[in-house]
Amino acid sequence: MAAGAPVPALRLQGVGRRFGALQALHDVSMEVAAGERRAILGPNGAGKTTLFNVVAGDFPPTSGSVELFGTDVTRLAPYARTRLGVCRTYQTSQLFMGLTVAQSLFLAIRGASGGRFSPLRPKPDDRSRVRAAEIAEAVGLAADLQTAVGSLSHGQQRQLEVGMALAGSPRLLMLDEPAAGLSRAERITLTDLIKRLPRDITVVIVEHDMDVALAVADRVTVMAEGTPLVEGDPEEIQSNRTVQDIYLGHAVGGRHG
Amino acid sequence: MTWARSQQGITTLAIVALLLLYPQVMPRFWVLSIAANSMILGIAALSLVFMAGYGGMTSLAQAALAGFAAYMLALLSLVPSTNATGSALGAGLPSIPGALIAIALATALGALFGAISSRSYGIYFLMLTLALAVGFYYIVLQNYDVFGGHIGFAGIEGPTGQPREDPPTFYYLCLAVSAAIYLGLRYLVRSQLGLTFQGMRDNPRRMAALGYRVGAHRVALFGIGGFVAGISGVLGAWYRGNISPGILDLNRTIEVLIVAVIGGLGYPIGAFVGAVLYTLIKVFASSVTIAGFSFDERFNTLVGLGFVVIVLVAPNGIVGLADRAYRAVTHRSGARRRAVDPLAVEAGLVPAPVAQPPDAPVIAGDDVPTGS
């Protein structure tokens, strides 16, 4: 890398991941610049979620390397990557069903900020608790702070997913289909929320909902069969013939038909 | 709310008064064999309830950790010549410092067990902790020179002397320790660390993604479990005055598990309720005759039957059952004061949220217009 060139938030070099006979990821090389909003599109089974899991550290790649903010994290445990500023959501909500919304957000804030072994109860004016209330407000759960997570609706649980990722003060925010199962109104709220995020947060989003994905993305990567096929800005992607064939084909066909 | 709170305060006060008066009015047998014995067993079960209910770690090593503390206490506090085997071991420390060191060692062993089992979940965790417990039992049984074999040690004396000489004092010691542990753990549940344990119980993967070293927190929780179990072991050694491998064998392991399940794994107080019930059954089973069938010598049959009934009828234990009944009653009377969506309360196994938004809009289900 040339001296003075900005360090990318995320850099993958030749990343592969094999599960037995299945090559889920194959030679993935990509860079996401700091502050960028990147959408990753692709049909089911293209390897999008596997890519997230490799970046978050759920399992190491079988080949290649992962760099976050210029640090090689290929062999780093998930908690250590989170402390570097990687926060993610999950395609199927991974929540604490026995806790309340406030407690979940509190855990998410403290997980990234320290004091993880404190045997003390947080005071009502504790900074983390105040911040938890702010985040609940931002994701539309202000009225449900004391609600048990298990009693939230599906849509509210998806909002809490995003809230918990934001609570970790991310530098790189990875959203795995955040709009899945949301109502139209909730999608609009979510899109606005992502658009309003400060530019010091880099966002990588996997999303099947084109309206959400293309509304927030600066650049788009299209994956198929475990490898990135095309990268470009939203307009380029929409008019790209390869992309139309593998992913948008039916939509384009419908317009002409 | 003030009425409910003062009602709760009065109930608590009455229970405390009863517990304090108990040894003054009850005969020695009821003070020691029933009450003190129950509290000692209850503390061991509480260590399991806390680990299982709040951390998702159903450890079968708690009886072994308690037994380990008892053996360490014996080795630390006995004077070399007094033990049954005539072994040269025994540091001759006073009872309190000996107890504190023994409890610290049990905490450390708990943490070590935690480190060994930190990556195991579910049935694998259960089997691993059982293997550690049984392994430790055989170490104690077969290392005659260190642990005194099947004879063990005799002549262990606590700070209150022989319990049978002064039952009330030993009872108050057990009561004070039980209360301190119970209140301490209840405080811990809502602390940062306690919430971390519950997050781990619900979703260890998410905890790791939030920046927590789940393995380290599991070690910490097992250390707390060892600490609490160790206190039970020390009190048990003082209570009996002698120890043998029987205090940490498989029977004792199952006993602790049964007590925790009878009381209710989700409720810390259940450990003590279960222990009292279990002790009563154990003591009085011999005099029970049902339809001409005597349970003398068959107390395990009675315990087993009771266990099966409780698991089938009340999977959350006696306290869980009482909690449900209480909620059913108060919910009915509460419905008149303010409209609460019954579905919202019923939904989920978790307790209803503590604070309701005071001005939550009340939506009547009947007059919602249909169609458009």
C-alpha cells in the first residue's frame, strides 16, 4: 500500500471457507473504505452470511486473510474483533429472551466499553443506562425499555437487533438482512436510521429488500456461488447485464414483458 | 402499589421473626437435624440454582466442591495427632482462618473446573462436571495418607463449639450465613456481572459478539459456585464434626440436584424450600405408612416418587408453582384496578416487567372496528 493512502475499514484477501465438501466462500477479495456504505447482494446460498461470520470471527477462513482497520484479525476471537469496533446483527435474531430491552442494550454497551466483570449494580444515572435509553429511542423502542425481550413482536426484536449492534459504538457496522420481516413503515424508519448514521461508522449491509439496500448504499457488491462477481455504484449495478442475469433477471424481464 | 409493598414488608418481617424465634421454642432435634441441616443442604443447592438458573450451567460438581472445602478445612484446622488415621497431616489453624482458606480453595477449584468445562454446553457440560465430581471422590477415597480413606477425619470443631452443646448458636450461624449468601446473590443478579451471566445463559454466541469473553465469565461463575458450595461444605463439617468420602459421593451429588429441582431452578429461595422439604421427607419417611405399606428403609422410594410428581406437575419446582398461583390470584384482583393485557402477562416464562409505563393507553379488544 502506498504511504498516506487511507486504511480501509475492511480488507479481505483471497478468503475461502469450506464446510466439508461445500466451498461456501471462494477467493473473496474486497475492500470497504472507511465511512463507506456497502451493500452486498446475491441469491440465497451466495455466501453473504458466511462472509459476515468470517469477518466477525465466528469461524476462521480456511484460506486468505481478514484485515480490520489495517490490523490482521484472521485468527482473532469474536470478542476481540468487537473491541476493535466490529458490531453486527444476525439474519435470525440472536437475543437474550430472559432479559429486558434495557438490560440487553446495557450489556451491549458495557461489552464494548469495559467493566464487564463488575459485581456492582449500575446506578439509575449510570452513563451506560442513559445511553441504553437513547439507543432504544433511536430504534423506536423507547416505550419498551422494561419489556421482556421474549414478549416483543418480531418487528421489535429486529429493531432491538440493530439497537444492540449500535450500542457497541461500532466503527464497522455489519447488518445481516435487518429489514427481513419488517412492515413497510418499519422499513422506512430503519432506512432513515441507517442513512442518519454518522460517517465515521462504516456500514456493510446484506439485504434482500432492494429499496432499503439501494437507498443506503454508496457501493454494491454482488456475490454468487461464494465469490464476488461485480462491484459498482447502485446505478451501475442496476444496469449491469451479468447482475440482471443472475439476480435481477426476473425483475427486468417483468418490465419488458 | 404501596399496599402491595407494605404487605410484602409485613410478610418478610413475619418470616424473619419466625426464623429468629424458632430455635428458642423448638426442641434440639428440630433446630439441628431439620433446620440447620436444611440450611447447609440449601446453600449447596443454591450454588447449583445460581449457576443453572442464571448462567445456564447445570453443574453436577457442587457436592464435590462442598466436600473438597470440608476436607481442606479438616486438613487446615485439625492438629496432626487427632485425626482418625494418625496421619501427620493437619495445620492446626483456628477454625475461622481454616474455614476462610478452605472456602478460598474451593473457589479456586471451582474456577479450575470452570476452565476445564468452559467450552462445553448442555449434556456435555453435565457429563464433564459429573466426571470431575466422581474423579475427585475416588481421589479422596483412595489417597489414604492424605484424606484418611473411607474413615476420613473426626474431631472438627467450629467457632461455636459442638452444635449439640449449643444448638441455637449454631442455628444462628447457619441462618446468618444463609441470609448473607441469599441476599448477596440476589444483589448480584441485577449487577453487571449477573446480567452477563444471564446473557450467557440465553445466548453465548451473541455475548461473544458483544465483546464478552464468554469462557472467562463461565470460569468466574463456576468460581462463585465453588465459593458458595465451599461455605456449605465448611458448615457441614462443623455440623457433623467428622467427614468421610460419603459427603461427596454420587448420592450427595444427586441429593443436591433433587433439592434444587424440587425447589425450582429459577428461584434462589427454592434451594432452601427444597432443602427443608427433602430433609423432612428423609427424616420422617421411616414413620410414614401409606395403605399398609411402610416406607421404613424405603425413604428413597418416597423421595423418588415425590421427585417424579414435581417434575411432571411443576417443572419450575414448588416455588414456581406457588409463584404461578400467586400471580393467578393477584392478577384477578389487579384486573379491577387497571386494565392489563392478560396475554402480555401470560406470554413468556419470564416474570412480568417490573415497571409498567404509567400512562400506557388502554385498548379495549371488543370495540376495535373491523373491515375498512
